Amino acid sequence: MTDKKLVELCQETLESTQQHGANEAEVYGESVRTITVMIEKSDLQISRAQQETTIGVRALVGKRIGFSSTNDLSALDETSRDAVILSKASPADEKNILPTVADIRYVDGIYDPKAESFTIEQAIEYAVQILDLARGIDRRLILGDGMFSVEISERALVNSHGDISHGDVSHGSVLHEKGSLFNYFALATARDGDKVSNMDYQFDASHTVAGIDIEPITRRTCENALGSLGAEKGESFNGTVLLSPNAVQGILAGLILFQTNAKNVLRGMSRWGTQIGEPVAAPILSIVDDGRLPAGLATASFDREGVAHRRFDLIQEGSLIALMHNSYSANAMGKESTGHASGSARSIPGIGPTNFEILAGEATKDELIGDIKQGLLLTRFSGRADPISGDFSGVAKGAYLIKNGKLDRPVTGTLVSGNAFQALKDLSGVSQKRERVFNFTLPYLRLEKISVTAG
Amino acid sequence: MLELLRDIVRGATGWVELRYQARRTKTIAVRNGRLEESSTIRLTGVGVRALVDGVFGFASTTDLSERGIQGAMMQAQNAARVSSSSKREKIKGLADAAFATGTFPVMTDDPLDDHPLEEKLALVLRIDERIRQGAKKIVSSSASYSEIQDEKIIVTSDGAAAHLFDAKPEFRALAVAQIDGDQAMGMDSVGVTGGFADLFIRRTPEQMADKAVKLAVDLLQAPYPAGEKTTVVLNPGLVGVLSHEAIGHTVEADLVRSGAITSDKIGVKVASNLVTLCDSGPSQYQPHAAGELLVDDEGVKTEKTVIIDHGVLRSYLHNRESAAYFGVKPTGNARAFEYSDEPLIRMRNTYIEPGTASMEEMIAGVKSGYFLEGLGGGGQADSNAEFMFGVREAHRIENGKVGELVRGITISGNAFDVLKSVDAVGSDFTWDLGAGRCGKGQWAKVDAGGPHLRCVVTIGGKQE
């Protein structure tokens, strides 16, 4: 381990990449220190302390590109040489480009200096709180898995596209930002004699010590596991299905992200590529992606290529507004990058969301259930959702039969299937209340004409 | 490095395990004629696990000096010590095992490094092109090659001292066909442990490309089936998925102790007499299984573990901690993906033993059902053995004959109910789950397979 600062390592690596023959280059560095306390079988399992610095190098020789990365800081010169060798062996692509980075505005609230002195002992205390809370709720509960962790990170980016000295995040000619994140999740199963419930898991996170709150996720996962205990065979019908935020993520979010990803448009795999400005969902659906969302888990000032994050409309009242771009896809399609270059220092920049939000609707969850004659409530979806065809099919976990506007009974082994493109158009309800599922903030959504098959 | 780790372990108090890992990976991915990725990653570091006062602590470092590794060891010991008062059920000890010592090379006649980057790049470009030219309806093509090469040294304070080399390449071909805005995808993939030639022993990259093209085009015209519970013949890939995803995870001893459905079922009949299900470190029946592991990450020599013997549940999958808890021998299932991961109970190569039936006989005996081949995106299962898998390729069987292709099929059920319904097991054997990775908080390269097999599952389809 060297005592050199991350920004210096990046700058030196940029220079050596150019010396090895790259005429353009980008170096992205990440330094992460983590303390993790793992929970297993309702007990502490293991505590971990980890630290790693990773440097990723993109080298361009002409319009040829290569990428190499390492966590071995004594091998940075070899790594930049490897990137140049890969680049020279590659076919040229006229659309390859590195962005010019400018005017980054600093985003607040993603780094808590108190995280620096956060100890293993403190992390253990929070893990014990999760365990104690679950134990107090019901003796039949088992926390099969759980975690409390703190991650203190630093990232730096430098590229050969001139001087990146604008704005207040930069140090000389590099972009540089610190972050802290406390992650916690709990996975519960309930067991009563021979009856085993479906497992349920819930996750949340906070950038600050003050924002840590393990209670809601622990309660929710315990209640969901208990609720599915004693579930029996359901009914087969074609009709209304109410998705929890977790199930919305499992069935619909992947399709929306895939279809709005410009890389998939270039690949010829997204049918939405030619439907910008057109309706792709019912008018009650609006979606934004906001890389600067206050307290958002994915909030950061700049993306994997150094392009500024911003608030971005994906779908407005059912109409597709725009696609997510990194600088390659933007260049290939004659657009501007939208700041959606994603990935770590270990990988070439891809395209991905930041903080993805389906905007809240007007109905309460009870109102959404209230006018369903026969339907199904899904807490979690375990199955397959094909983002190209839109076909989804899987097991409804933590599912309840809905009869005459009320939750009737928990059911197990029930399959749901349909087509997500059609389901978005037939969407009949969006709840006011939303939950955070990783970096997604999602409401309950009510779908129509879904096939439900009792197992 | 082996000597340095030995010296550090000799000076340590209490039980410690040091694991050095140097990993090199290469990825080449081409899509629609465009090189999307040509990359290498080098990762090097040491992971340290310590057992203090009945609790494990773990730390990892990239500082390979004596001071750096000792610092990590102290961090691991401290992490364990401060956890101890909050741990309810202390670890009473670790089971003794046949520890590995010595060097374990990659078993191949054709090492990956004998094949230059240019050759691998040319292969990927050629196969991508072949897919794109494969049919008029193909609108998107992709081919990719990746490899992981590892050097590991595992030293424990109670006797393991092994120096291991591993190489796991994989190759994928993917085609997307389109007509009138409707799209369908076809793919084929393969992954092995071994060298470059070993990767293509079952089928050539050209055969994989052609298979992906044909499937994508055929699926476009295929109808959707109705949902029903019916008889199916599963190919080795799906037998592997069932063995790994739906059964295998429920017999991982850590999940057993967390309340999996198998938790009081040792000695109990859980499947048809025809079913013998195993998880093996060494490859069985066919060489180069992708999950091949001769020594696990606790330094324990691996072997074949019989999980279900002629229908009766016989064993869980163990690490040293769970083996001590259950009073059995460790099965060599402790695995860590990277130096910064602690070993967890993971599968290796999971399969059902071949039987005596031929595939033709099995199909001929089905009046109405399906012939199902390959995992089609996403396989999931719960600790109560409820599972759901997408199927890549499904043909109807009517009156003992394989008929039309249908699309969008998923199968589901309770895995043990499915195994009880098995009424014929084929005499063939193939590993068929070697591409990709299994996730359990960290990755693992695994494989799974078996013979063709006939059973009853629930088909997810349209409900009118």
C-alpha cells in the first residue's frame, strides 16, 4: 500500500498510459474502506474489515480502445501498458470518445465525516438491534441473513481531454469526491412445525450516521415472512394483480431500464428506441432518474466518465421522454451524454440508472385493493422477466388472494405471467405510498389482465 | 509467499487461516460487429480469517509485506474479539479434515496463455459475424469470451498448506431475431475448468452460433403454451439447474441451520428411488466441469458428496464449522471467490447420477407433455425448495413424439415433489451449467448437469 493520494495515483497513471502510446486516456480510481457485520441464523456470523484501492485505465490509440484495471498499486505501469496493448489489438470504432468534463457542481449530503471514526463495535451494536427487534416480534422467525455495514469511499477521475478545473469538486485537473454509506438488510423466514414460510428480505441505507434506522426494514421483513406462513394453494384466473414496490422492481423496473438504455437501442434490442415522445404506459405513470436526489443512495456529483449527474425525466404521464446515455452512445446517436455512465473502476463504463423513481400516485393501498373482485397481491416476484420480449413469468412470493375488495388469505406456489409492455399500458393504479428498494423508489402498482395459475 | 504465510501463521496465537490470491481475468465482448469490451483485471491480496473466543473475524489487505499481512491478521482477530460478547451461539471448534499440502496445477494440455489475445479476439469477432449473417431476421448478435486464472496459497494454523492454480474460461453466443416489432432471443454458452481446447470439447463455437440463430428465429413464430401441471423430459442442463438451484441450496449446512426445509430430513425419503444426487469437487463422468475444485478455501481436500442416495437424504454440504456442529466430516464446500471474501458453504459440481433409460424411451412414454432444454434466463429457488426457472427451449410431446416449439415457458414446483415424481433417469451424462456464476453474497464458479430425466412439473403459461 502506498501513502500516495488517490488523485496523484490517477494522474501518474494517466501520464504513463500516454507514455506507453495512448493518444487519449481516462483513469478512474476508487478507494473503499468497509466494515461489515454479517448476521446468519439469527446470530452474529462474522465481522469484516476490508480496504482496497482500484485503478481502471481506458486507453485510446486512434479510435481503438482498451481497458485494464488493478488493485495492485505496484503494478500501475503494467496496467497502463496492458490497456494500450489491448487498444492496439482492437478494431477501430469511429464513435469511441472520451467526454470533455466541465462545470461540476458539488452535491451535498453523501459524505458524513463521522463515518471515518465509526468502529466495528458500533456496527455490531446495530446488528444486535436488528436481531433483538426480530426476536421480540415472534419466536417463529429466523433471520437467515442480515447485514450492517459502513463503506467509506473516495473516487477520482482524470482524462486527457484538457483541463478539468471548473467547479468546486475538482482538485487541479481531476474530479474527486468522497462518500459514506451505511447499508443494512434483513432476510427472514418463519417456521412453525413443518410449515416454512416464503423468505422475505428488505434493505435500506443512509449516507449519514444520523439517518440510520434499522427498524422499518426489520419489521417489514418479519411481517412479510409471518404473513406467508400457512399459505395454501391459490386460484387460477386472468385478472388484477397488485405489485408491492419489491415486486415492481422484479417485474417492471428491469424492462424500463433495459428499454431506455441507449446501448440497447444501438444493439437493436430496444423497441422503445424509436418511440421517443410516444405513449409507452398508462398516463398515470411518470418516472424520473435523479443522480442528485437528496439522500439518494446513488447520489453523486459525476458519473463513471466524469459527466455531471442531474434530474432526468424518463417517462412523463405515460410518454417516453428520453433515453439514458453515456458518452459513447450519445456520440453514436448524435446526442449529449445524460450522465448515466455506470460501473466501477474494475469495468469499462456501461449505462445505468442513478436514483430511479416512479412518482407517487393518488390512491392509497386500501383503495387499490378495494375495487378488486378477484385478484392477487404480490409481495415479491421470483422469476424471469425478459426485457426484450416483455414476457414475465414467475412465482408469486408472499402472495395473498384478494376477494371482493379485501385480502382473503395467503397463497403459495402461484405463478403469475404476462407481458410487461402490455401491463404498463393497462396499468390501473399507482399508490401514494412508496418504498425504497435499493436505489429505486417505487409505489404499489396495479396491473390488469395478468395470468394467475395455482400451482 | 508460501513460506511467508507459514512464518506468519507459526507466530500467531489461536486459529488463523491465510489465503493469498492472485487473479487475472480477461474479457472480450463483441456485439453487432463492434468490440464492446477488451479488458484485463489483475487482483492480488491476502484474506485472513481468525477464530477468537468462538467467533470468526475477517480482514483483507493488498499489502503483501509481512507487516501488511500481520496487520490484517490483527484486524481479523480484533473483529472476532469485539464480536464475542454479542454472539449467542459460540463456535465450539472446527472439524478435523484431510488437509491439502503441496502444489495443484491446472489439468490441461492446452493452457489459456498459449493462445494470444489476437487469436481470442479474432474468434469472438468471427462468431459474432457468423451469428449476424445466420439469418435475415437476426437484428442483433453478440459473442464473448472470458477467462479467470487464479493462483492461491492457503495456509492454516492447523496444518493446511496448499498451492493451487486454476483456470476457468467461458464462451457465449447470442442472437436476437425480429419480425414486425416482435423480438426473440436465442443463446448458447459454455464454461469449463481447464484450457482453451477444453472449452470446445462438447461443441464448436460455430455450432454454438448456429444454435443461437436457429433458436431466436424459431421462437419468433412459436406460440405460447397454456399453464398446466404435466409430464416433462428435462435435458442435462435443466437437471443441473434443478439439482443446484432447487435442491442444492437447501442442503447447504448454513441454510439448513437457518431453517431450510431439509433441516430434519437426514435419513428421510425425499425423492424417487431412481434419484441419486451428488455434489463433487473433482469432475465426474465428464472432465473439465466448471466448478472443479480439488482443494477448498479452508484447505480441505474435496471429494464426491452423496446428498441423496436412491431417494434418501444422506448428507448436507459442509464447511469445517458446520461439520463440527453436525458431528460429521467436512465435505470440502468452503469457497471464497476473491481474496477479500471469506469462505462460505458453496456448491461445486452438482448432478444426478445416470440411470438406465434412453432418451428415446423416455419421450416415447409421454402421451402429452414437453421436452425441455436449457435454462432460459433466471432460476430462483427458496429455502423451502419452491423453485421457478425460465426454459430456453421447449417442445411439445404428443403421443410419444417431439412436436412444435413453444415460447415463454417457465417451470415451477417444489423440488422435492418433482424428484418424487421422477419415473425415468437416462443413461447419458453432460455438464451443462458451466457458463456464468452462482451468487450468495459473493460469486462462485459452479457447474451442474446429469442425464436426461422424466418428471412432473408445473408449466407457467397463459390463463385465459
